[in-house]
Amino acid sequence: MARKEKKSDGGGQPAWLITFSDLMTLLLTFFVLLVSMAVIDERHKLVVLGSVSSSFGIGQANFNPKSPEKGSSKLEPGAMLEPDMTPIKDLLWEDMKDDLNFQENRFVQILSINAEVLYKPGQTTLSERGKDLLNRMMPHLLRIKYPLLVAGHTANRRDEEGKNYEVDFDTTRVDSTWPLSLARGFGVYRYLLQSGIPSERLSQEAFGQYHPRFPDRSPQGRLMNRRVDIVLDKRNAPEILNIERSQEKLVSPPKSFFFRNFQFDLETESRNRIWRNN
């Protein structure tokens, strides 16, 4: 007897899977073609960049150039091109006893001056040593066109009050470090003002003991937290608005425009509109 041939088990991939793979490849090719032919809207790109930069604390949060709010800035802050506080860094090496600290990134520069340099113990009047240090900084500060923030800081209450410290259970009483940091910052603020820096480029804040830069577990850390910061922030909104206004003054509005080989006189159209309204 002849043997019966065994039927094939149909091994391998099913035929529909090959067709499906071809279809997916064609769709992918089609979308790649669409992306390559698309025109990228610069406004959308700015929205994405603004969202990413805001997530990392850089630039203005929730920036949307498509729908600018009234009074919002349209100028993106960039790297510092105007004179800044960089030359003051040389003072860090001239006199190590002055205990200066300089920190910076692309937009912000912070010059921290130890309060022991500016004031005698227990006083809020600038010492001669503090005035001498500020005088050496003044030629560089006067060249800066960006606004400057003067911020006063203190160590904790126990360290500031020393032997007079008492535990205060009255939560309604104002923390004594607030007026102390205000007085320390105001001394520097007033001296900068008297030295010729315009008042519109100066502002002051006081943080008390609540913005320590160094851990207060050691005497050295508490000593370094007693400081006055001079902050230069290029993202400062008033300065950006001033730059925008100066740029708008330089660029005069167009008097006419062309559309499909026709020239339209904007001034004439405006005069005709006024004449019709009258």
C-alpha cells in the first residue's frame, strides 16, 4: 500500500502578519514624509522651550507667546552682555579677610558680604571697614544698568541674641531677626544710594533667619549666614520692559505695505478713516 502524505502543519508566520507589517511600514513612512514637509511654527517652539525652561527654574513660567497678557514681557532673557558684577570677583582674592562669596549662573549673580565685615558686633551702622569695601566695589556697581537687589540675612535667634536669648512661646510676636536683617540690608542700600546708584535701580528685601545658605549646625555656618546679598538678576521684569521700550523707540512703524503688487499707504488710510468718522 502507498503511504499517505502527511498534511503540512502550516508552520511559520501567518500571511496576515506580513501584510500588517507592510501596512505599518507604509504608515510610518507616510508620517515621516509629513514631518519632513511640515513648517515648524516658531511660536509653538517657543512655547515648548518656555515650558521646559520653566520646569528647571529658568526664565518666566507659563510663558505663552501666542496670547501675551497685558503688560507681560515679550523679550526673552539671555546671557549677560551688559557690564555685570564679574570684575568684583577679583576682590575675593585681594583681601581674604573680607569673607566674600560670589555665585552666578547664566542669569543671576549673587555677591554675599559677611555682616561682620560691614558692621561692628551689635550695631547696624556701617563700619569704616565696610565702607571701604563698598567703595572698592562702587566703580563696578555704577557701570551696571540692571536693577540690584539688596537682601539682608541673619543667623538664628539664639546666635544673634547671644546671652539675651530667651525661648519665646508667644507666636504673635515678631521674630527679632526680621528687623535686624532689614537694618543690615538698609545700611548697604542707603550707602549705595548715596554713592550715586539711582533709586530706580535699587530695591531691598529682608529675610531674617529664614533663608540660610549654609547649615547652622556649626559656628562657621551661622557666621556665614549673617550676610548682605547684592543680587543682579537679568530676568528682572522692570529692566526687560525698559529695554523693550527703548527698542520700540528705535523702530518706527511702517508707513505703507505691499500686497499683490499694490501699495497701501497707512497714513492715507488713517486720514481717510478720520475724515469719514467726522
